[in-house]
Amino acid sequence: MGSIAIEIFGKKLRNPVMNASGTLGYGREIERLWSIKVLGAFVTKGLSILPCQGNPQPRIFDLGCGMLNSIGLQNIGIKRYLEEYTEFFLERKTPVVVNIFGFTEEEYIECALAIGDNPVVLAIEVNLSCPNVKTGGILFGKKPETVFRIIRGVKSATNFPVIAKLSQEVTDIVELAKAAFEAGADGLTLINTIPGVVLEENRVIRGGLSGPFLKSIALKAVYDCSKAVPIPIIGVGGIMNTEDVISFLRAGAKAVQIGTATFVYPNTIPKIVKELKKRRSFD
């Protein structure tokens, strides 16, 4: 089998495959089935400066065409996570992309500062699809000027590469990509889930839609943004198999993230990595 190592953010990764944020817990959970060392890099679930309890159960819904998750950004807080898991990733020689979010612009900067110079960190992925409590629930990532401010603020607070994770829930995602690039972003993750609802008898459950139906939407975002900005793009959305991965690489992605497919078949990622190694070319 050939090498499928890539260079990204000044580092060499064993392959271009990552998990999507929030789909493999904190990293230890999946090791009952396969080693985290299979990944090129591990992406954390969204981490905030303070712990979050998340939403009440149920939180995951199989919709046939995809999945709706309503986790509510539950996490143990960024400081505790780094204290408890850094050694785990050092032992496995697996770099970590730390996904951060905030309920205010200032909290993004606090998260970046909390990371310090942690030795396992490859990059910081800034989730720009969180509610801004100061402006009545508007998503940070809907306005180019807000994207610019947050990315510039995070860049000023860290020496690690900064990745802007953008939502398709906008009129023109290329405009947001350009704003992130102009603010100093070192890369983009495209795209996040799309908002949806599930109606139960006494409850309206809001969450993020993911799964196969997202592939074409995400591919277009990757293709368009790769023509507009000269920074690496990590493609995510609807990747279910090896051919999907190759489609994203051909569209202009440098790497990919896989999420919902793991819920369908837990060994999807190692299967894809093995199959990629058998390929001679992704062209």
C-alpha cells in the first residue's frame, strides 16, 4: 500500500482523513473498535471556556435522508479537556484540531488563550455557527464583518494555525471565506450542519442536519471557495465512502472530515483509509 500522507499547516499528517467535530466523543470512546491512530488528525467536539450541559434527551434522530443532532454543545470545558486528554494523544502520536466556540466574541478569545502552547495541537477550528447571546441569537457566521472580527481576535490570541468552520446557512459562503482569509485564517472547514427541526407530540426539537444529502452542497462550497482563497480547505458533509472522499479532494479540499457515516457503520473511517492507500491517484 502506498503513502497517503499530506502536508497541512506546516505539519505532515499520515493521511487526509479526520473525524468531524463531535462525532467521536473525546477520542477514547472509539478505541473500543479502532485506534485513534488511524486518523490523520483528531477533531475535538466543540469546547467552550465553561462546561455546557447540553440539551435534554432525545438528541439524535435518524431521518432516513440523514441525521438530526440536538446535542446542545455539551462539553466538559476546554481547560479540563486539555488537562485530561493531552497525554492520551501524545501517546498515540495523533495531532489534535481543537474545535472552539463561544456565546460571545470574547469567549472565543478566552478559549484560544486557554490552549496556550499545548504540544498535541495541530490547529484551532473556530465554530462560527453558535448563537450570539449579545445579539439575540444571530449566528456569528452569517455576517462577514463578524467572521472577520472573531478570526482576527483568535489569531491575535494564539500561535497555532486558525481554521474557520463556516455554515452554508448564508446567501454567499464565498463572501464569508474571503472575510476569514482577510482576517488571517490559515484554513477553512466547509461546511457545518444545516438547521432543521423534528416535531414530537409536545416538543419542537431544533438541531443540525447532516448526512448524504449534504454532499453536493458541501462540494459546491469547497469548489467555489477553493477558487476564491489560497488557503487549505477541509471538506465535510455527506461523506459516506471512499469515492466521496476523492470527490472532495478533486473539488479542491486538502483534507476531509467524516461524521454521520460513523453512526451508520462505526468502522467507516478505517475502511476508507485502507481503501485510499490502495489508490494510486486521486486525480
